[in-house]
Amino acid sequence: MRTKAYSEEGIFNLEVQHTAQRWGKTKLLTAEQVAAIVQAFPSEFYRRHLFIKIALFIFTWFAVSAASSLVFLAVFESGSGSGHDFEERLLLGCLLCGTLAIVLLEQLIIKNHLYRSGVDNALLYMAMGYFLVVLGCWYSITLSDSFDPEMLLERGLLWWMLLPVLAVLLVGVVRYADPFLGALSFLLYLGIVVALLLPSGLGQALLPFGLMLASALAYLLVRLLARRPDYLYYRTCLRTVKVLALAFFYLAGNYMVVREVNALLHGLNVSVQISYAPLFYLFTVGIPLAYITLGLRRHDRILLHMGLLTLGFSIFTYRFYRSVLPPEVALTLAGIILILLSGVLLRYLRPAKHGLTAEPADNPEFSVLDLESVVMAHVSEAGMKVPERGFEFGGGTSGGGGAEGRY
Amino acid sequence: MTDKILASLRALHLISAEQDAAIATYEREKPFSLYYELRTFLSLGVTLLSTGLGLLIYQNIDSIGHGAIVTVIALLSAAGFGYAYTRRQPFSWLENPKASTSADYALLLACLTFLTLVGYLQYQYNFFGTRYGLLVVVPTVVFFLCAYRFDHRGVLSMAITGLAAWVGVSIAPLSAFTSNDYALPHLDWVAIVLGVALAAVGLASEYYDRKKHFGYTYLLLGSNLALIAATSAMFRSSYSEAGFMPPVLAALLIVVLSAGLYWYALRTHSYVFLLLGALYGYMAVTYLFFQLSDDRDWDVLGFIYFPLSTVGVVILLLNVKKILGIHENKGV
């Protein structure tokens, strides 16, 4: 059995088609070339309309719920037991439903070529949910009376129990590369770090730094994984984790978050000044600026957007503790500054300067190349033929949906 | 990723070596576009500034005076209408091929400020007295005229919303006297009739080729209005006795309307109408199913009906592309 549920070739071909269409819009390829490429790289996958995806998700959810209620009915109605009767029956029901959902999911992916179509998402999430309930029931049966998360957390044992949950989620991530499961795994990973640090006094003091370190490690891991040859398969998932890692790296060092969480942990009604406050001022100001600079320099849109969002949150943090201007004056001033700034930049960055531009991406005017000569050279090259496998008209479902999703 | 794609294209001789090199250079050296970021900044700035100025004016209303504010709003509105008028295209029943974005936005701004102006005049000076209907009719008429003259779909939907509000406003006081039930069941009737009428206008404008592209807006708003009203009628009259139409009739009406939408979606290859038809139709059919089988065992029926019917809907939606006959990425 392959590790990956979806066909990697199909995903790659879809990417080739979209890239070719983009290059066609930029006039780097002729329209005939784009058509030939789309035929030569057929893909059974296509991107469905967002509305359709949502409707499919909801109806699949209904269908699976209705079907599993039949299973639960059968499990709970039959026979009678003792002791952990309820948990055991629940465990059995969830195990059955989860397995059925996974089998159905695999069948549908192979037969109907589903790829993030709403149906497979719903089936995957429900199956994962059932498996996690199975795990919970198992804990509850084996630990019987001492199953109390708060007590376990105090004794520093909770993270042991979270590890199998993370393992289950990671299996799902590796096989289905689902962004939502990726996000859940990342959050759980941070949860494990918190569960490790919280029980001891020293750990509580180091909590912000521990979380920042954990997020930084996750970010580095994402960058490492991005170099793998199968990056495309996991791209959306890795991007999601990247966003979360950047967000939590900032939030763990944000002055307001640290101060309020500190008050929460010590049971204070009013938050007080924290130790090492200047360090956290520095983080609050420095991290957004660093994100923005890095984003602009590396041409990384995720970094740039996270930088802008965190900058906004930093301003909010400042105004939360110090009231400098009345809100209406602050709003007016901020509006004027934003309008002036964007106006100046819109004018200044046209044409492109310092590798930045105010023109829309992939504007035909970008390509400073002598396109005509390239195209003419290409036309004279007689070898330009569509390879044989492209002529099969079986790939008729390919193509659509290029306009959605990207902007 | 670019290198990998280029390599596989080269391997199949789909691009020439020069193109390969040119595209690689382009991808490496193309500038980083800040287009959307700067646009977002600009609109965020406008929003912040207008909110801030609005608050400032509100706080200093005593020293500024209402007359000045009314004048400013009126001037703003007039400027917007004036700009749209200077950039106008000759009137035609077809879609305007060279619409100017700035003129479109100016018209939208003019219409919104006009609405504010009318509201402000009524609130402060009681301009229309107690003829509240007029308060809505005047902007509605203006919006309809503007939508057709300047070929603007956004203003058209504002006009249609105004029309619905006018109907609601004029009907509500009447029903307060004629009916003991304060839930206004008469509004359902009016909404259904208005919705069907709007949908008919949409179909007619497509059929007679009079502003064909307005058909979508009419049909979307009209069918939604009628379907929502019929749904509320269906549920209301099944819980309270003072219903104006039997719930089964309402459900049947929904089924008919959904079938109409389905037919329209097939004809125009439209996702939105297919989805609307499927969702409302499913609801009504489910209702009818349980209504007609009220004496039997609901549990068993539910256990059979829900899995089967939802699977049916899922299969319908999965094959939507085949059903609609869409081959390329078109249609909304």
C-alpha cells in the first residue's frame, strides 16, 4: 500500500496545468502550447467550486452521521454487560464507524478521484474524530477512576496521554496531507510542550520561551520539509503549519499575552507587571518588523502577511496598556497615514524597484524578455509536437476551475 | 517547483530551450507584487479615516450644525453622480463593454451617500413626514434609473433590496390591524409574490435580451426571497394554526421553484442556482416525506431516509460538472 492516499502524479499534473495557464496569461507560452501542455498532463482531479465543496461537506457529514447512528443503535441495543459497559460499547461503535469511514474514503479516492472535494474532507475528519474517541474510551477503561486531566496535568503525566493522540493525527497527515489535520497536530504539539512545562515552577517561568522555541523548531522543520521532492503533495498542509508557527512564535513573546497569561496562572484578578518586561517589549516590536523585512526580502507572502497582522496586534497591545490618543483622533490619523503610505508606494513602485512592484502579479508587462523572438524561435523548431499519450481523449475532465481559489 | 515543471515540459519537447531559459529567468527575477497588499491598505485607510471623521463630527455636532453636514453629504453625493454622468456611455440594452472602474465606484458612493442623505433629512427635519413609504420609494426609483442608465449591477441589487423593503414597510402596518397574529404571515405572501415576480423579470430580461446580464441579479435575489418566504411559511404554519397557506402547499411550491432553478441551472451552466435548487428542494422533499408518513414509525423511516437521501444529494453534487455540461472554467 502506498503511503500517500492521493495520486501524486495527478496533483503534479494539475500544478503543471495551472502553471502553464499562468505562463500563458503572461505570454511566456503561446495559447497552442498551453493547450498542448494541458493535454499532455491530464489530471483526474479538478477544483470544485467553493459552494459545491461546502455543500458536499455538509451532506457527507449528514450521511455519515445518519449511517453511524445505525451502527451505534445496533451496538447499544444488543445484549447487556457490566462494569465499563457504556465505554466498551462506545469504543466498539466508534471503532466500527471510524474503520468504515476510512474504508469508504479510500474507495472513493480511488474510484471517484476525489481530491479535497468536501466529501473526502468530511469522511477523514469524522474518521479521525471516531478514532480519537476510541482512544479516549480506552484511557477511561484502563485508568478507570483516575482519569482526570487536571490531576494528570499536575502530576506531569498528561503529555504521555497526548502523545498517542498526536501519533494518530500524524498518521492522518502523512497519508492525506490535510491542512486541517496539520493545524491540529501543530496545536497538539504545542499542547504537549505546555503540559511538559506547566507542572513545575521553573517550567511556568520558562513557558513563553519554551513555546517560542517550539514554534521556531516547527518553522525550521517546515523549511526543511519544503526541500523534499514530495513537497507539492504536502504544500497546503505545510503552509498552514508555517502560518501557525509564525503566529504562535509571536504570540508567545507578545507582552500582553505573557502578562495576561501570567496573571491567569497565578490567579490574579488584575494583571501586574511581569519580570523581564523589556525583553517582551522588544519581542512585541521586533518580531513583526522582522517578519515584514524578511517577507519583503525573501518574496515570501506568508511572512509578509503575518508581519502585517502581528504589527496590528502589537499596536493593539500598546493601546491596551497606554492610552495615548482618543480613539477618534487615532482612527483619523491612522487612516491618513495608511492612505498616504499606500498612495506613495503605489506610485513609487511602478515600475518595479528593489524587486518589488505595485503591479498585479504576472502582469504581461512584467516580462521584459524579447518574447517575439522567443516565440518565433520556438515555432521554427520543428520538433514541437504533442506526444502520443496526450492524444487520448480520456482526460476530458481536466482543465476546469482555473479561475478559482488562487486570488 | 518551477525547475521540475520546466524539466518535465522539456522532456516532452513541449517548449523550446530558449523558452525554458526565458521562463526560468522570468520566475527567478520577477518582482514581488504588492498590488493586493497596497490596495487593502488603501481601503483600510479609507475605512479608518471615514470612521474617525464620523466620530469626530458626531462629537462636535453642536459646533458644526446639521445644515453643514447635510450640505457636505449632498455635495459628496452630487459629485459622485456628476462624475458618473461625465464618464457615461451611450445607453444600450446590452452589457457595457468598456465600463470605467472609477465611474462605477463613484456611482456606488453617490448612491450610498444619497441613501444617507435621505435618512438624515428624515431623522433630523422629518422631511417626508409620516409617509414612510416615500422614504424608501425615492431612493429605490433613483437606484433603478441609475442601474439601467449607467449599467451597474451593484446599484441594481440595492434597488431591488429597496423595493422589498418598501413592500415590507407598506404592508406591515396593515397586517398589524387586520390580523391578530403579530408574526405577519401576510408578509410571506407578499414576499413570495415579489420573489416570483423578480425572477420572472430576470427571465424576461434574458429572453427579450433587455439587459441580459441583469437577469442573474434579478433571478438570484427573487428566487432566494420567494424560497425563504415559502420555507418560513412552511414551518410557521405547521407549528401555529393561523397559517395563511397549508404547509404541504408551501412545500410543494418550494419543490416547484427548486425544479425551476434546476432547469435554469442546466440551461445556463450555473453552479449557484443548482445549489440553491438542491438545498431548498431537499428541505421541502424531506418535509413532505415525513408529513405524508405521519402515522408510521418515524424512527425507522428516519434511519432509512436520511442516509439514502443525503447520499443521493452527494452523488448529485459530485457529478455536477457532468450534469451542467461544463468543460471549461466558466459560469458562476
